[in-house]
Amino acid sequence: RVWDTASGRCVRTCSGHSNWVWAVAISSDDKWLASGSDDNSVRLWNLSTGEYLRTCTGHSHTVLALAFSADGALLASGSRDSAVRLWNPAAGAFVRACEGHAGAVRAVAFATSGEVLASGSEDLTMRLWDAASGACLRTYVGHSDAVSSVAFSPD
């Protein structure tokens, strides 16, 4: 459901997943709404109309996290299958995988530049990835529990 926060009204419902939705993200230009589900898929919707656009498939388990790059050119998804996948939302096409986590990926976020992606996992690590190549740039260890949220400073 999409809610108007000023009025408190539901302005649209986007239906289509066959199981629970665990994650949503909105592109910075308000063009797309992405949803990730227990059905192992990411669905893309037109945010203005609620029209279903396409499904991105490739994860083998629940999609737990989603994030758009600031320019909307990439969509990142994190899953219980331990993978981070990058998608071209305009085409719904798989771009590349960022692999290395040993547990479910609970969080993803792009740096403002869109060049670096962060992910947090149940393997107790946070990783930084090169969005252009999918290479792991750095792994941060030392957390005593799952990393459930990641973010970048605007600068």
C-alpha cells in the first residue's frame, strides 16, 4: 500500500507478490516503487499510477532489503540467500552479483555517488562493494549480532 502521510489515506495498492513483502524502496525521482518478497522476487511498480511494470528474479530465497542508487540507474537487493544483486530497474535486468556474505543480507544502501554499495548481514559483517564491478572493497568485522541497517553520511 502507498499512503498519503498528510491525509492518512491509502492512495494505491500494489498487489502481485505471492507471499509476504519484507522490503520496499522508492527511487529518488519518485518514478519507481520496488518491493521484495518471501516469493524470492523483486517487483517494480510505477509509483504514480501503481501499475505493475516488471519482476526481477534470481534470488533463491527471501528478499529482505532494497535500495536505489541516487540516479535510479541501479537497484540493489539483499536476500536470505546471502547475495546482493544489482538490477537495471528500467529494464528489470540483472546486472551483477556481489557475493561474499555467509549469512542473510538484511540491509543495503548506496553512497550518494552511486559508486559504492554497503550491505549488512547475519554473518555479523558489513561490506562495501564497488557497484561497477561487484568487487568487495572492504569487510568490517566485530559486530556481536546481525547487521540489520547500513547508511552513508551525505558527505
